[in-house]
Amino acid sequence: MPGRIRILPEILSNKIAAGEVVERPASVVRELIENALDARSTRIITEVEKGGRSLIRVSDNGIGMSHDDALLSVERYATSKIYKDDDLFSVRTLGFRGEALPSIASVSRFTLETSDGRSDTGIRIEMAGGKIKNVSEIGAPAGTQITVSQLFFNTPARRKFLKTIRTEMGHISDSVAGIALGRPGVRFRLLHDGQTLRQWTAASDPADRIADVLGSGVRNDLRRVELADDAVAVIGWVASPHVTRSTSRGIHTYVNGRLVRDRTIQHALFRGYEGRLMKGQFPVAVLFIQVPPDQVDVNVHPTKNEVRFAEQRRVHSLVMNAVSSVISISDRPGWLGEKRSEPSPPLTRVSEKPDRFTPAETPPRIRDEASEEMPCAEFPGAMSEGRAEKKPFSPARQSPLWEQKFFGHLRVIGQFRGTYLLCESDDALVLIDQHAAHERVMFEQLKERSPYSGASQKLLIPETVDLSYSEAGILEKLIPDFRGMGLDIEPFGGTTFVVKSVPALLGSGEIRPLITEMVEKIADVGFASGLEKAMDECLMIMACHGAIRANQQLSGEQVRALLQQLDQCQNPSHCPHGRPTWIRWDIAFLEKSFKRIV
């Protein structure tokens, strides 16, 4: 009886390997361009017909191959980039497995033409379905040209899964653009059905290539990122939070020159933008991470799209800090360089309805309840509004990046619909969303006091909160952490809890909806992202509940207190959920809008 286990024929093995390497025509394009880059090419031309179904041709001016090397290159596991075991864990090139060319050749009609420039002739190798059909000498300049036609002609099941020509061409264009973004010194040209689709000349400034690939509209919003320790370096460009995308297509990350999709880097990027992007928005960023080759494994996925870091936390921290520091600076108000204005006069319109705060006072929800003074800035030499002593540095909160008072020195014109504060600087009209602005103030004050050291307010009549079984389990786990925020909560039997005190900053807001919403948010986001992130979500909800509302009239003193406190914030330009707190229309924009200038 014959055995059940058999050695697969080489052709079938190649087709299986091709299934891992060649997902679609764009995979072929990427593999061939990466080989061209490894060959030190400075000019790469990619020609495509019918979305890659009929033809893919990649031509380069690299170092090329000799006759013998060319023949070996189409054999499985043949490579010029790996010689011993250690090389596999210290990869310095884009291609290295020796699978790309034979895998591609096994599912197409394949032609390789190459010359190393040292002999009078080059070599042409013609293959079909992985078998060599003809080998001949040709006249050719130094470099390589590979033609792949009738992709998947011998695997019709794979061919029928290809999408429309437009879709496949879109993937090819994205692949070429992504590679070109990471190699600004190389000239790229992409043609489809004989027409030039995209082309990029060599750029000395990488920011120019970024603008060419992502669109010239991002050029003026790019901010350079640069941070390194003794082993890892992060260099790149990020756009300000005002420039966003609805998908992650604007994010390009490279590890040692290799375009990758890495969750660690992407998560660190989002943490760097934290508090500045609304849900569903994605930043625009191009980041290059340099890591010692023996500290990153590029061999974790057949398509080489993913990597694994030996020190994942270290890379995450460096990327997050690099992006955060640059984005914080870019968030400085647009009137940063202006001449200081006089303090704001009283509002031109004050609410006629009696407010629950006396007009001469700062509202309790704006005032720092733990002290009669405004919160002190935490940079060297900063002083509070009423005393001349330094406040010790608190590691829980970064200091503001500017010492001057920008919001506090705006001239207040009035309120619009009880929601937006109308202010003017020397050459611009500034509108401030009072709820979003105070929400930012509240969030940072609550976060600064967590673990809580400010005043708590005991409730005259403790409030009870009824939850579902699962929500009760979540709240029970969070009681110690909530107590650290100034919320004193105790079990009251079954799924009922009693709230005995709240942070004084929250004033007299309703307690039951606050607790319910925080527990629901934790149930939604979970603890997978860490307790600190979960607690931040709770602080955002507390800040939202405690902040002044839209359609609430404020007195002049209340407005000025809010603007002064906004100056003390680390991120005054966005509410904790990422919404902008202010917009600015300069005089040139206004005059152009009214046709006063052309």
C-alpha cells in the first residue's frame, strides 16, 4: 500500500509559494521594484497593461546581473543577500528570501533581461509557468528589465479573484507611491496602457517628495519629527491635526527603509496625536524608524509587510514622544508672534437672566476650587496670578510650551448664540467654542489632580446608581481608581452603588448620568489599552459634564477667567475629544471674502 505522504513536485511547490508572495498584481510590482532598489537603481520605470492582468514590466538602471547569477536568480532559495544563519536575523536589504522571481515566474509568462555592464552582452531568460523555455545573449545596458505577462494564466482559480482593472491599478499605484515616498532620491515613473499615470523626479528635500505623493496641500502643514536614543532613531514628517484623512491611507511608516504596516508604530503615532483628533479621523504622517538590523525581525510575514521589534516598548515610546512634542508645538495659537493686546474689556452683552454664579465672580466650574489663585504654569520662572512663588514641577503634567498669555490678551467682543466667544487680536477675528475650551481646562485640571489632591465635595444627600450586572462588575473594580479622582463610591447591595463625594471642580452637576456614562465607556473601550487610557476616558467624561454649556451666557469676568485658564493648558487648541477649541480668520481672509481686496 503506497504511503500517504508525498514530496510535492517543484512546480506545485512554486505555485504554493507564489500564493504567499503574489497576492495580486501589486505584489509583483512591489517585489520587482524592491529588487531594483536593492540593485542600487536611481531610475525605475514600471509599465502596466490592463491593471497588471496582461503585462507588468519593471526596468531599472541598477548594477544588473552576470550570466550565471541571472540563471541562479530564478531558482528557488537562491539569493545574493543571505549567506549564513546570522544574516537571516540581520537583514539589511528589502528582498532576501530568494522566492520572489521563481514564485512570480511560476504563475506567469516571465522574461528577465539583464546586464552587469562588465561584459559585451547581457542575458535574456524566457520562462512559462516556472519552466525555462529559452536563454539567449542580448545587447543591453547595465541594469535589469523584467516582464511579467498573463499573470495567473495557469491558475485560473486565482485569476478569477482579481478585481476590476481600476481596482487593481489603484493598488499598484498605491504600492509604487508608497515606495517612492520612502526613496526621494530615486526617480520613479508609472505607466498604464501606454499613458504616464504618475512620475516623481529625484528630490533632494524629502518633504518635496511627500508633497508630490500626498498632494501639495499638505506641504505647508508638514512638521519635521526627529528623535533618537543610543540605538533607535525616528525621523520624518507629520501634518498638523487640522490636516486629517478619513482612513489610514495618509500614514506611511518605514523600518530601515522598508514600507511596513506595524501596529506598534501606528498606535504610538495615535498616542502622539492624542486629544487632537476626533474619532474616525486619521493623521497624515511619514515616519522613518532606524533600528539595528539584529533588533528587528522582517521575516514574520510572506509579503514582508510586517515586522517584529526586539524592544517593542522602546520603539513605541520613542515614536510617541517624537510625534507628541512636535504636534504640541504645532498646536500653538496662530497669533503667536503678534504684539500683545491690552486686557479684555467687559463683554458688550451680558445675560439678562440671573446666572447661578454672581456676575463679579469666576464660576465655580471655571475657578480652581483648591485655591483662590489661577493654576500656576509649570515652566521655570512661572508665577501664579496672585503670588510670586514657583510651583514645583509635577511629573504628571507637562508644562505649557509658551510663557506669554495669548488667549488672556485677546480683546473680547461678545458672545454669539451664547456658545461662541468672539474675540479680536491685532489682525484677526478669533472664535472660541466656550464648551470645548472649558472642557479642555477641566480635563487638564482633573488630570493634574489624579491621583486626586484637590478639594472634594461631600454630597448632602448621597446619590444611588443602579447598573446592570456586567456594569456593576466593572464599577466595583474601578472604585479605588475613582476614589483617586475624588469620587467616593461604595457598594450598596446587589448592583446598586452609592456616591458620597465628587471633585469640587465638577460643581453641582448631575451625578447619576456621569457615573453611568463612565462605566458604559469603560465597558466599550475595555482595559486592553491599559488602565491609564481607561481613566483618561473617564476624565474626559467628567470634564464634559463639568464644563460650561453651549447657550449659557457668561459675564465678562467669567470669560476672562476661562481665557486665562486656557493659556495654562498643555493643549489649548483641542478639547479632550479632539474638537478644535478656536478658529481664526485673519484680516486678509475677511477682506478677500468681502471683495475688499482681489
